[in-house]
Amino acid sequence: MRYLGTLPEGPYHYPQSWLEYETTPGKHTLMLAAGLAVHRIDWLNVDFIEIHVQPGGINHVVLSRYGFLSLPYLGEVQISDSNRKYCERLTGTRREREKAALAYMAVNGIDPQAKDFVRFCLVLSDPKRIVGLTDEARRQFEEFKPQLEKLRVGRHEKWKREVEKHAPYDLMRSYEPVDMQSP
């Protein structure tokens, strides 16, 4: 088990906080432990994701919140290298970047109803704060590592057996309105 970092809690952190992790190609399992239950590790919300890293590739793992308690879960988003590089280079106001992304979609034959492509493109071009590992964070991880390892082993086995595994999220999904008048 390797500690990658801690992201701030809450939806209003600007610029957005990101973790970057360089790894070897192949299959990797990432674990999320979220919550404020420092003294009760077993109360943490835990999720896992398996990702397949290609040589020279970049994978995007995002946190999404859903469910009754709006707990965070891991999800993978795939975007082609050319689309990613375009989005990362966008500059200007949010509205200017949005207009540029929509024009890019039109030129490149991307469905204009693929609204999540535009949203993710804006996320990729937004200011980011890469979260680094601090000495205090490493110390805390080492202090709780035995408890976290026990949690990882127990919850990962349950996750492998019970949780439906999702394919990476399709940014090109069309959100074209359904015609309710048709039979």
C-alpha cells in the first residue's frame, strides 16, 4: 500500500485540487478512504478502482458524489490524447473556453450533445493545484497504516465480490432530448 495524497474535503476549493502519480504500465488498484473518522478508521467510506495504464498513457480518475449520503466514489474518465492536449491548452475566461471547446467539437465531428466533453474540457483547462505530499501527511499515514491496511484487505475483498465494475465514463455520450411526442 502506497500513500498518494490527501485532497481537501468539500466542493468549493478553487483552484481545483489534483493528485498526480507516475506509475508503471499495467493494472493498478487505487483505494479511496474518505471521511473525518480519524479515530474510527472503520467508519471511513472506502472505494476502489482498477485502472489499466498504457505505456506513456495518462489516466484520469475522478471523484464523483452520489447516493443518499453523497459519499465520494472513484470513476475513470477516458479522453483521447489529442482531445486532452487541446483542452489543456485552452485559455481565456470560462465562457471563452466553452465557446472554443464547442467550436472544436464541430470541427472534429464530436456530437454537440456530448455535454460532458465540454464540461471535462473546462475542468482540464481550469487552474489546478497539484497536491503534494507533506511531512505531516506522511507521518499521519504511517501512524494509521496498520489500520488502513486492515481496512484495505477487508473492504477490497468485499468490493471485488459485490460491486458492479463500471467501464470508464464516456465523455462522448449524447444528451440529445428525447422526443416525447413519438409513439
